[in-house]
Amino acid sequence: MEVCVVSDIHLGTFGCQANEVLNYLRSIQPNTLILNGDIIDIWQFSKRFFPASHMAVIKEIFNMASKGTKVIYITGNHDEALRKYADFEMGNILLTDKVVFEINGEKNWVFHGDVFDRTTKGSAKILAKLGGYGYDLLIVLNSLFNWISRMLGKEKMSFSKKVKNGVKQAVSWIGNFEQTAAELAIANGYHYVICGHIHQPQQRMVTTEKGSVTYLNSGDWIENSTSLEYYENAWHLYHYDAKQFEHVSKEKIKIVHLNTELSVMTSEVAFQVSL
């Protein structure tokens, strides 16, 4: 696999499917891993909730980088606090706001997509954050419902997807988002435009009077558990299938408890310098 694009993991929230992300990352070996925004949910970050499985995802990303995978972290609105450090690079890890790269002479334009969303800016941002807490509650209730459904032998259901698909305004907004991204990509001569943000996995061709472009969206790891993969000279939309990972042993993740009091006293010599 040449390139893998993952977005909207939302580490630090109740809805994050961290174990699924961990299984997936451990199953792939891409030359380049693009984290396309909202990986860590700084908007809703709380030291009271950041499970060991969420930390394990971060550790796995660093592990992939140490083994040679180029990791490009593109900031989103939920991790916008990192934007002040844009273009910071350390080893195989690059932090940036967008990236353009070529594969076989075709230009790929990657950015999170919140630049098109007015609800993430100004006073509307406060409402968006409050909405995020409501979304978290919906996900918790949805998880409980799906647990009961599994016990009864029924298929799981996504409450938020039902709401989105049932509200014409939401469907229209998603369509406008995709069209805007595609038109800008065509105007700038890109062959592919890759976004995240709207939690709507997609792969489709958009054609206007000025040209055509392939619009791609990597989806999310809250309700869809999807990513984008480039191999065999083409982009593919990946959907996580729990059955493929049934053989994976449930590794017990060590939980590290921090001491309530910090002590800086030590008799241990870490290293010596000889002059």
C-alpha cells in the first residue's frame, strides 16, 4: 500500500472506536500515512476521559513512523490548536494544514475540509462545541442500543446517520460541501481532492463545464470506520469489518496511573559527559 488516509478518529471522546483503529493500523504497512484532521479531539478533551486504548492508537502511529512510514498529520477543527505549529517536522512525522502530492503524474490535494464550514468559526463555534457534547451523548445511547441489539441477534444501527439522512438540510449541506471542494480542485488542476470532516465516506467523480475531478472522503472512526487506501494504481474506499479481526487476540493494554504528587528527587544517573 502506497498511501493510507485516515481522518476523524476523535481520540478522547466516548464515540471513538479506538480498538478498531488499533486493529486496522496494525494490519497495514503503508509507505505514507495521512492523518487528515480531528485525530485528537481537543475541543472535548478531558483528563478524566482518555482511555488506554486511545493512548495505544497514538503509540501505534509513532511506532509506524519509527519503522519507516511517513506520517503526515493534517490539522482539523477539533485539533485546530495544533495549527500554530504547522509545518513542524520531526523525523518521519510532519504536521501541516494541507498537502499536495503526485502519484503517477496525478495531483492529489488533501485537507480536512472545515474551511468550508461556517459553524466552526466565530460565535457559531460555541454552538458547534455544545453540539459535540450532544453528539457524544447520542453515540453513548447508540452504543447501548447496539449492544442490546447484538444480544438479540439483530444488526446494529447508527442513530446519527439516520438523523443526517432524514434531514433534507443536512443532505443538502453535504452535497454542497462536496461540490465546493470538487470545483476548487478542478480550478486548480488537481486530479483528486481528499477531505474528511463531514463523517461521510465517499468516492465519486464530479464533472463541471470546466473539467472533472475525483472527490474522496475518508469518512470517520465514530460510526463508519472507514479509510482511503491507494494501491495497484488506484484509490480504494476501505470499510472496517470486525469479522476480519476475530482472530486478533484481545491484548490487554497497560493502564498507567499518574501519581497525584510530582517528585523530582532521584539518585539515578541518566548519562555521563566526559570532557
